[in-house]
Amino acid sequence: MRNQILTRAECNALRGIAILGIVLHNYSHWLRGIVRENEYQFFQKNAEGLQYALGNPDQNLPLHLLSFFGHYGVPIFLFLSAYGLVLKYESTPELMSEQARMKGAWTFIRKHFLKLFKMMFVGFVAFTLVDAITPGSHHYRVVDIMAQLGMFNNVLPNPDGRIWPGPYWFFGLMLQLYIVYRLLLYRRHWGWIVGTIVVCTVIQLCCGPESEALNRVRYNFMGGMLPFGMGLLYARYVQIPPSKLYHVLTVLFVAGMIYTCGMDYLTWYLVPVLVVVFVISLVKILPAIVNSWLEWVGSISAAMFICHPIARKIFIPISHHGNVYGGFLLYILASIALAVVFKELLKKK
């Protein structure tokens, strides 16, 4: 295995960028008149909407950009998760029988299920309490509640209508990827990773760009396999030049590629990889004081993820009633404050 391309501090800074993208996106894309993203499906009208917003900028331009691009924080997290799995579980030689290997796989899956469940359960209960006493509360069905607790709601029909709060689809996605990693990709030849990525991509390409079939596929591990597999490959094989000039040029070039590829259905599939390459080089050149702040945000990223839907449910009516940026700022402050509190709660679990 090659030398680590990312330090612990840089990984935390990347988590900070990822969670900020997700949190800001999950507020912006609910606002009226804001460009919508192409996350699970590709809608040409959304790409054209961004082009129009850039060509005719107004006071909502930051919200357009956050809405359209912010969800790419998810592939950053998937990359980091895979990267961390290799460093943690593959850094030493494996000396065990096939029986012990299978027992180890069950232990691994159980451990990571409980890890995800503890985070999800605390946030889900807190959210449902707030949701029940605020306008527009969701009507939960028993099967949806059980599917959320079991983190298998991604595989059920109509995931858009079943998963509430919406960001909690990520828990089911991560559980699936943990299972795929441990049963299929753990310590396997790089060809297994590439083959899995290819198969998952082909399945997506067989669906129409605006189809419900593509929507359902991308709610599950097949939609996240590319950045996840990239994390495995980077941790095992990739080396990055230390030159700051290299990273500056990468940031400039890849930023243009992210925009260009995001405008076409076929190249849209490459955007998660480009985003990961972009942010890796970005943290290599950002000033130390900025990275230090991003590291701190990254340190509360898990707590911020589970609690930001609560803050959104409370403050988004302010933006809907006309004070767009006032509600947005209160949402950000509340999400950070709640994350600090939730982090302490999670420590006690």
C-alpha cells in the first residue's frame, strides 16, 4: 500500500466541505424560484436553469449554486469512508481461515450497522418530535418507520415519498456500501473494484435520464459506487504530487470540467469523481486558517448531518415568507449550535 495522500487534518477539512455543501444544499433547493439539482436523475431543464442563472445573475445566485452543486458533498463522504476503511482494515496482512473471514464479515457489518443506527435513531426521534408540532408534518406509515429504523427504506418503491427527513437516505446507502465492501471488495484485486463500478454504471445507463428507474437505482449503492470505489483505489494505489502549482492548476481545470460535465447526461456521471479531485487539491492549497476552521466543522459533521433537518423544518418558513437570507442565516447558526449539542449526546451513546 502506498503512502497516505491525505493527512487526518485534511480528511477532517474535506468532511467540513462535504457537510457544508450538504447542509446548505438541503435548505437552498427547497426555496421557490431556485434552480434544482440533478442528483438522482438528470433533468436537462435544471442544467439549463443553472446556465440561465449564471448568465443573468441576481441576489439569489449563491443559492442557485448551492442548490445545484451542494449535494456533491455526498460523494465526498463516500470517498472518505472508503479511504478510511482501507487504512483501518487493510493496513496489515490478513492471516485467517475462510471460516474466520466470514465470521469477521458478520462482525464488521453488525458493528457498522449499530454505528449508523445510533446516529440515525437520535436524529430521527428528535426530528419527528419537531415535525409533529410544526406546520406541514409528515404522515408516517408504519412500514416507513420500520424501514427507516432498519435502514432499508432505500430499496422500497417511491423513496422520495417514503424517506423523511430526506437526507436520511444516506444511512441506508452507507449500510449497503459497508456490506458490498466487506463481502465483495475487502482485500480483493483492484479489478473487483473497477468491475463493480462498471456494472453499476452500466445499470444506470440502461435507465432513462429522467426515469423513476434511475431514481430508484441511484438511491442505492449502485449510485454511490463510483466515488466509493475511487476512495478504495486512492487509498491503495494513488500518489499525488506535492507541488502547490499542480494543485492550483488542478483546481482551476477541474472546476471548469465540473460545470461542463454537469450540463450533459452522459458526462454527468463523472461529476462526483471530478468533485472529489477538486476538493482534494483545494484543501492542499487553502490557507491554514481556513483549513483549521474546516477541520473543526468536519469534527462535528456527523452531528450536523443528523440535526440539520430539524433546523431546516423550523426556519425555512421565514425564507418562504420573503426573508430569504434571514431564514438561511438563522438555519446555519442553529445547525452549528445543535451539532455541538448532538455531538455531546452521541458521545454518551
